[in-house]
Amino acid sequence: MRELLGSIVLLAMTARVVRGDEAFLTEPPDYIKQCTIADKNFVNCSTQSIQQLFDKLNDGIPGLTSIKSFDPFHLNRIRISQGNSNAINLKVELANVKIIGFGHTNVLESVVYKKDYSWKTIFTLPVMKLLGDYSLFGRILLIPLNGRGQVFLDAENMTVTMQTKTRLYSKGGFTFYNVTNCHVDFKMDGLKSYFSNLFNGNKQLEDSTNKFFNDNWRMLADALYTVITQTIEDILLDVLKKIFHFIPANYFISDIPTPEQLYGKIKSLPK
Ligand SMILES: *[C@@H]1O[C@H](CO)[C@@H](O)[C@H](O)[C@H]1NC(C)=O
Ligand SMILES: *[C@@H]1O[C@H](CO)[C@@H](O)[C@H](O)[C@H]1NC(C)=O
Ligand SMILES: *[C@@H]1O[C@H](CO)[C@@H](O)[C@H](O)[C@H]1NC(C)=O
């Protein structure tokens, strides 16, 4: 028993290398399906591979301790100023945000572009709920707002298109992705919302405004578009950066080039 435990510990240790404070995998994990980008079936394979990765994220990627929790996901603070039109003119701040639903991600398509190894990923979130403290100043749908309290958003059938920029780098003889940028667009089938204390305690106005937002959810979704995309981008960029500094890109794409092969020998030319 003790020997068995010993060899399990040894196995777990040899599969990771710790360099500085950054550990990374050196053995292919069983939860990743390796694909070949030269294959005509690559998108299909990659879609399954990224689905498996999302599924694994839900119970935690062994060894990747920097992602505390994926579902629910916690964000400290989001600040957004947007618009200067009549419909939208808004300053929003969210704090102590909890997002529920990323654990149920369904990956529809995962494309990787050979030219620069950027990605396009399309996925649906059957559940996507956000809870947090808000402060709002400005107008939504012509209604002047200046309040702070708690917000609850519940998006139905969200479809997200994510465009991700990467820069390849070498570490320990592997090629890794440095995820540098993440841009999302979304659409949804419905948005339920509730803002508490919208008018400093005027309950009647608060209730009628909340009802108005729910009856006109498409307009509310448009008004909050930047708030929602930025929230999702912040989460995904953080998570993707951590994952791909930890897992070599070679385990996802067997025939990924080295940075030298992709960018040429000279890493950066002085301007
Ligand atoms: C893609 O994979 C699915 C199974 O996940 C399969 O049903 C489908 O036929 C595949 N498509 C192609 C073009 O190979
Ligand atoms: C990743 O890219 C960022 C810039 O976006 C850079 O600061 C960082 O040093 C890069 N990390 C690695 C390991 O290349
Ligand atoms: C969400 O998608 C499911 C499955 O496609 C569908 O049955 C349901 O009606 C959709 N919800 C809304 C609010 O459209």
C-alpha cells in the first residue's frame, strides 16, 4: 500500500515540472484529445478536445491550483463606461461578482488558424447567471438611473463567439500558447434581471422599472452588452492564460510549429 502510494506520488511528480513559481505538465494528460492541424477533420477533433477541457475545468485541472473555481467563478470588480447616445449612456460598476454556468459549456466549434495560431471558438451556455453588487449611473432605455444595490442577471441560451489571439513560446522543449487577447460576441434567447434599490428605496419605481426591463429584455441586453462581454472576456482571458501556460500546446495539436518555425528566427525587430 505504502509502495503503491509512493509510486503514485512519484508519478504525479514526474508529470509536472516546477520552474520558478510556474508549474507545467510534461506528460500528456488523459483528459485532452490530441489533434492534427493538417488533418481535414481538425475542427471536429479540436471541438471535442476543447469540450473535454471545459468538462475537466469543472472539477479542476489537477496541478493547476491558480484556478480556484470555474463554476461558480468569482470576479472582484468590473468598471465600464459606455455610450453617449440617447439610448445608452451608462457608468456601471460591479463588485463581488459571482458567475454561475461556465461548467455547462457546450463547445459547438473550435477553429485554430494556421497563419497565426489564433482561435475562433463558438459555444453555448445553457445557464449563465450573474450575481453581485452594482452601482449604476446614467440612463438605460431613457430611464435615468443613479443607484446601488444588488443585481441578478439570468441569460437564457447564450451563444458566445470567442476570438482569441495567442503568441507561441517555448518552455521545457514544448510549444506553449501565450493567450494575449480574448474578444467575445454573444446572443441570447432571453434575459431575466433584477436590480435592488434602483431608486434609493423607492420600491414602487424600482418594481415598475424592473418589470419594464424584463418586458424589454432585448433592449436591456443591448444596453448591458459591453458590461456582459467584458465580464465574459475577463473570465475567459484569465482562465485561458492559466491553462495554456500550464499545458503544452503540443498536447492539443501534435503538429504545432515551434515559435521559431512560425515567426522565424528573429523574435522581434526593433522599430
Ligand atoms: C464530427 O464528429 C461527430 C461526432 O462528434 C460526428 O458525428 C461527425 O460525423 C463528425 N463530422 C465530420 C465531418 O467528420
Ligand atoms: C505573454 O504575453 C505578454 C504580453 O501580452 C507578455 O508580457 C508576457 O511576457 C508573455 N509571456 C510569455 C511567457 O511569453
Ligand atoms: C433554449 O434552447 C432550448 C433548446 O434549443 C429551447 O428548447 C428553449 O426554448 C430555449 N429557450 C428560450 C427562452 O428560447
